[in-house]
Amino acid sequence: MSKRKKLPLAQRASRSCGECVACCYVLAIRDLKKPTGEDCKHLDRSKKTACCSIYAERPFDCQQYECAWLRDAGFGDTWHRPDRLGVLFTPRDNRWEVVPFAGPTTLIAHETRPGAFEEDQAAKFMKHVAGHFLIFGFHGPLLAKCRAMGPADMLTAVVKWCEDRGLSDLTRILKGAFA
């Protein structure tokens, strides 16, 4: 693999969500049977600042979740917070994955608003991050569209792995990253 400057996902951030509630509408929440892309039934938007109405008793998945921006002090500045950037990055630890050569961390990117991936600031930041990590980006209702970005050696290795296993849908998505 080629040498890449590290963009750490281990430097503990002393950040808070603030007004950001992107994870409350972008992500699925298994314990609440909440589908992807819909507001959580406990997200209270009636106040000046939206908040969780059951924060103290929120489900375990919600308690444990940290987006890349919240988790890592090196992951952008205040303008890269998911609600501002338009993209929510979720780190996936690959140590136990079947595709370990993709690197220690893969990022799952979700649009927090339609068209955010194409917005100038988000596109530039995603390109920067993709120089260090494999990113799977999902957007649209029901995750209708998917894209992959990342260092060419990682994408090539994952495409080969998928082709060897007959995973044609994932192979098509990954090959689209080279277009």
C-alpha cells in the first residue's frame, strides 16, 4: 500500500453535539425500530433548538454512537459538524471485518440534506478525507444511491475481494468510484 499522511481517528475530541441532531434523523435506530432517513419519534423540534425528549433514558445504540466529528478532534473544525457540512460520517472499525485490507477504519457517509455531497464545501472535505480512508457514501431516501471513495489501492483491493466472491452489486458500486 502507498504511504498516506495519517488523518487520525483516535485523538479524543472534547466536543459536544451542540445544536446538531443529524444522527436522530439520518440513521436507523434498531431499539426504536426507526428507519433510516426519518425523524426519531423522540426528536423534539418544537423548541428553538431541537433535542431528544428522552435523552437521559435514550437507547443504548444512541448512548454509544459518536460520529467522526464528535469522536475525533482532528476531523475538521466547527464548520465540518454534520448539520453544517451536510454529511454525517460514521467510523467503522475494520479489525473484525472480512475486508481488513480496507484499512483500520472505514467511514460511512450519509447526507443530512438532499444534494449535500455535491455542495462545494462537503465535496472538498470528502475528497480530502478520501485520501486517507475508504468512504461509502449513501444518499437519497432508502439509501437509493451509493458511492465509494478512497485511495486507489484500497478501492482496488476491495473490488478484487468482491469480484472473487461474486458480490456484483458491491463491485458495481466500487467500480463506479473510478469513473
